[in-house]
Amino acid sequence: MDFLARVTAMVGGTMVLLRRMSAPTLQAVGAAPSIPQAKKQGLMTLKMPTAQGWSDGHVPTTAPGLKVNAFASDLLHPRWIEVLPNGDVLVAEALQEASKPKGLIDRAAQATMRRARALGVSANRITLWRDVDGDGIAEERHVFLENQRQPFGMALVDGKFYVGNTDGIVVFDYTEGATKLEGPGRKLVDFKPGGHWTRSLIVSPDKTKIYAGVGSLTNIADEGMEAEEGRACIWELDLATEKARIFASGLRNAVGTAWEPVTGKLWTVVNERDGLGDETPPDYLTSVQDGGFYGWPFCYWDRIVDDRVPQDAAKVASAITPDYALGGHTASLGLCWVPDGTLPGFGAGMAIGQHGSWNRSTLSGYRLIHVPFTDGKPSGPPRDILSGFLAPDEKVSYGRPVGVTVGADGKSLLMADDVGDIIWRVTGA
């Protein structure tokens, strides 16, 4: 497999050099981004840095006025974080698992993903971390839940703990202060596994509903729309009736979600389609309307048609333009609302963990960013909170940002790094 990965890297490197000559110089970012005309790639650009991790004393670069430390270390592909009311920090450890390759291209892609630590045997567990002395470093570690199917999203409501596995939502009884969940749990909702496998969860402000992000199976409905039924959407689960429905659709891979407190709207970050160029189309941050359709797979951004897909004119006409572009292929996954006063130098807004690209001539993402908000809307360009996850020559990655949340103290951010296998803690310097 390593040989195949090297061969793939050589072929990919050639395509990267060819495409870099005509690559756009500006990122498609903001409420009115400049999106280059689509260029069908055929053989997709493949550029994925080798996962290296962090050496002793090497940490991410912070914005001025901030500092960072490892809150928890030696995890196995940490992806998502949930902070409990008592201050315990839960971390979902899971990894994309390999499906049977359909041909040489699939084998090459899998070999490359293994080299980048993006594919392998999943830990399938949630661990609990407890900072006993309040120094910003967890001293206790417990296996909170194991033997799940790629657990990701987590939510606690009225003594019930909900887990978003790739194949559905499961609920367990929870006792405050417990370091382990008991029993098999009870499945409430079935999701189709595989493809974009993450299942984020967020509780409504009134604690009556849970919202779950379910990504598409494929890039652009490559196996037909029937295979995508119930996917590329955000689901809503009514906790009283335990009935679920699709809340919004046409969202290729909606991962992180957050509530914006001024308007009360639900927001999400979405990973857009591949194979049309470095900045085409951009990933995005958007508010989500009940019953809203956001374009996938038929079109993107301001109803720009993707002619690789059999069209549905009515769907295109109904597509909602997202609120804020985040640049092409940044793989924006993590999302949380950051109240004013959380970090010095950063006002109210959204923190976004950008996992980083693998399919463009110059890599993008690999940052934890902040998008400022005013009156319920993005109000300025993104700023780095953490950077330095990628080597200057783009050959290796030290880490890759994923989930992000506000710490229990309200004065810190916790961010999962699934290459460094670390939970980073960011505070004022």
C-alpha cells in the first residue's frame, strides 16, 4: 500500500503542477465571493500531506494575545468534543473505515488516505477527561462509552445522553458525574452509514429537539438519487415523540452546527463538491431554514448549475444561497458560537475548525478561524485563532483541526486535532 501511495503522490504531484499554473490567486471568502468558472477535472487533483504529528515542544501558532496547551493527549483520532455541565470533557474517537475498493483508483485513494491518517481501524469510543485541579490539563481519563459505530455527535438532555453514530442516534441513561455509561442504549433514529459518515448533534435552546447533520454518500450523487435518500441534510428529532424528520436538505456534508443567539437561528458549516477547481465551489457557513433546500447536487452557491448532474429545474429554482463562503475545499468541520469576552481580541462570532484540503493545487484550511458576527450575521473577514498545522512546504501535516467548543470556564476554546491526537486548549496569554 505504501508503494501505491507513493505512486499516487507522484501522479498527483504532476496534476498539481499543471493546475497550479491556472489556479486562482484569491480565495472565495465572504458574503459575496468571487467564484471561478468551473473546470471539470476528470482526474481529480490529489494532494494530501503525510501525517507527522507534533514533536516535543512544538505546538500550533496562536493569534497575538493567546496561548495554547494540550488539554488531553494520546488519543486515537479525536473528532468531536462535548463539555458536560459538571466540566467533564467528552471526546469521540472515530475514523473513516475502508470499504472494499472498486478498482485501482479506489486502492490508490485509500493508500493515500492511510498515509494521511484519514483511514484505518476506528476506535469507536467516547472517552471522558477530567481536569481535577483546574489547571487546564486533564488528569483523569475514563472510557465513557465503547463498541459504537463511528460515534461523533453527543448531546445531554434531562438525564439522557444521545450519541450520533454513523448508522443512527442512540440514547442512554446518564447520572451526573458518571465516568461510564451502562447498558446497550436504545436506538431512536436510523441513518444510512458510510460515505460522509459523521453525525453531529445539537440540542435546541428549549431542549425539546435534537438536530443531526447527515452527509451525502458520494460527491455528486454518483450512485443515483435513490442512494442519497435521507442524506445530504439536517434531521430534526422531537424528543417527546421520538419522531424524526428532515429539517433542511441539499447540504452536501453539513457537519458542525451552532445556535446564533441574536436571531435564534441554527447555523452550519458545509463541505461542498469536488472536481471543479481549487476554489469552485467554496465550502460555506450558513443559517438553516426549516424546509430550506441549499442546492446539492444540482447547483451551488447562487444557483450555479453543475452540469455533471442530471438536472431538476424546480429544485434549482428553489435553492437558497448560503450566507458566507469559507474558501474552496477548506473542509470546514468544527463549529461553535463564541460569546464576546471568551478570548481576548476576538468578539462574538463563530469558531470554525478547518480540517484542510486534499484536492487542490495549493492546500487550504488547516486552521482554527473566527468569523465575527454583528446583529446575527457575519460582519468581517475570518481571522486565525490557531494555525501552523501544515508544514511550509505542504509535504507533512502536524495536525488537522476538527471539532471545537467553548471550555467549561467560558474563557477558553477546546479543539480536537485528529492527526496530532490531541485536544488543544486556547486561552488568553
